[in-house]
Amino acid sequence: MNPVIKILILSTISFAVAIVLTPFWVRFLQRHKLGKQIRTEGAPIFAMLHGKKAGTPTMGGVLVWMSVLIVLGIFTFIAAYNPGSKFAELNFLSRGQTLLPLGAMIISAIIGLGDDLLGIFHIGPKGGGFRLRHRILLYLFVAMGGAWWFWDKLEWDTLAVPFMGTFNIGIWYVPLFILIIFATAFSVNETDGLDGLAGGVLLIAFAALGAIAYAQDRFQLAAFCGVIMGALLAFLWFNIYPAKFFMGDTGSMGLGVTLGVIAMLTNSGLLLPFIAFIPMLESLSVLLQIASKRIRGKKLFLSTPLHHHFEARGWPETQVTMRFWIVGGVAAGLGLILSLLGTRYIF
């Protein structure tokens, strides 16, 4: 089967699965009152801007990774029991290309789901959820597991530097991998603060990485990106303003980790500042705000992450979201161009 046709079919099926699942999931969340709790302590501007959203169902990110698992499960089953079928050709499970990002997505999404549930039921400090150090530790273990897989199983220690070629960096690949996965996950999590923002930004980023994977003849990985994109499109249909539900940590952390892993699989880690430009800006704004408070004793932004700063300046939520989408799309397009023109891969 032509890889382009395969990706289009899988993306469409994933979209359809997520669309069908959404009403059932929303009713489940509403019936059990699994709604977002709005933080008020230490964040007066955020509470003022988003207090009305308290109680909106969260954990909508479950729809994305669950749709991916359903689509994968269907065609893996067909490939196992009817390998000669045309439908078997739609199977995209591959040990070398999709097994690691799939495993990372599931583990990270489950951790995020637990964090979401603790927050909903006010279990834990400051209104609920894992303590920051516990979140850091849990996702650090996930990143370390991925780093071990690359280093030990794939024997991978090569880093592509745009326009300079590829370099063997030895054991330094391990801490670099951990840093990139960790930073990407938490940056995406910071971006998940406005209706449709994180979903749109992730859709753009996975599209760019899917194109890079396709250019490297990693067709199964490109199909995996396509399936995620199909599910994200369905999620966005209901998540754009006014959102029917929020993504939650189960979506933002799961997809953030997956984004980082795919970037490393395509040797595009150093291009993530372009491909995931908006998440990078969001995290940078938080770090600069903290540094400014400690060094200068005053804020640099009205509120952080950055999208809240523009809200506080009077931009409507939809305007912030769509302008961030535009900026993210342009930056990801530039990252894709740099990848296709300026990087020599080892594949």
C-alpha cells in the first residue's frame, strides 16, 4: 500500500474513532463530576480570567491516546490473524519505529491521569495532585527509561546538528535525551491553559515530525504521527472555545513525552525549539518570571505562562490562541525546512 494512502486512511479512521467516543466520554465526565478545579491561591490574575471555567470536564486527552490504542489494536489484531488481508497493511506497529513512542505515551498518560484524578478529588497539596517533586521524579523515570532504550537497545549515540552533520557524542547522549524529553513534556503542559491552544500547537508539531519521519522513509512512524493528528483534530473540534472539556495532564504530558521521543527517533531533537516553538516560549516565560522575582523582586510578565500575560493585557482568549497557532505553524514550517535542507541523517 502506498504510504501516503496508508497515512491518510489511518488518520481518517482515528478522527472518526475519536469523534464517536467523545459524546460517551463527555457524558461520563459530567455524570461523575470530573471537572477542572481552578487554582486561586498565588494566582489572582489566572483566577480572575478563568474562574468561570471551574467544573468544566477535564481529562479530555484520554480521547487522543485511547483512539490511538483502538486504531492500533484493530489493525495489529488483523495483521496477526489475517496477515494476507489488505487491512493488515494498515498495521503500523513496529519495534524499531513505533513501539518506544507508544510505550512512552501510555506510561506518561497514565501518570497524568492519576495526577488529574488527584486534583479533581482534592487529594494532595494545594488543592490536589502530585507534589512538584513527585511529578518531576515520575517523568524523570520515564525519560530515563527512554534514554536506556536508545542507548542499550538501539545503540544510539548520534546527534544531528543542522548544516553541520552528525556527531557521535557517546554517553552524553543519555543526559541530552533525558533533558529533551523532560523539557518537552513540561513545556507542553505549560501550554495547556487556553481552549484549543495545546491541541492546535501539538497538531502542528506532530505534522512537522510526521513529515520529517516520512522524508526519512520511516513510514510506520509517520503513520503513528498521522493517527495522533487524526485524534487531535477530533479533540480540537470540541476543545476550541468554548471548550466542552480540557486536555488535562493525561493528554499534555502523554503527548509531550511522545513528541520528544519522536523528535529523538528522527534525530530532530535540536530542531524542537522550532517545531515546538510555542511550548518553548511558554516554559521560558515561566523561568524568566521566577528569575525576575528572585533577582529583581518584581514580575517580568503580568502572569505566566505567556498566554496569560496577553490575556491580562486585554487580548481575548480566542485571539491569543489563534495568534499562537499562527506563530507555532510558521516556526514549525521553518523547522521542517531546516530539517529537509540542512541535516544529514544517519539512516
